[in-house]
Amino acid sequence: MKLEYYLIPEQRVCRRCLTYYVDQWLEEDGGTRDVDALAQQILDLFDARREESKLAHPSG
């Protein structure tokens, strides 16, 4: 099975993960679908996860 990726600046996000986060936020948001705010929340989340990963797995 070939995974499809969407490019978010400097990050690859699999469709299943992206769909999950979109669904969660739309549910919490009551369906107003503010796409720009949603996209920024996703970027912030992945940035935070990337930082957490760096802390959990220090290089060097």
C-alpha cells in the first residue's frame, strides 16, 4: 500500500494523520471550517511535536 503525503512546509504528513486532525478540529469547532485557522493549528501542532521529539531524542 502506497502512502500518500501532503507537503506542509518542511514536513511530510500522512493522509491518515492529517485527516484525523482535521476531523477532530472540525468536530470541536462546531463545523465553522475556518480553514486558515485550522491549517495554522496543524502547523503549530507538528512544530510542537517536532520540538518534543528533539528533546526526547537529543542528537550528539
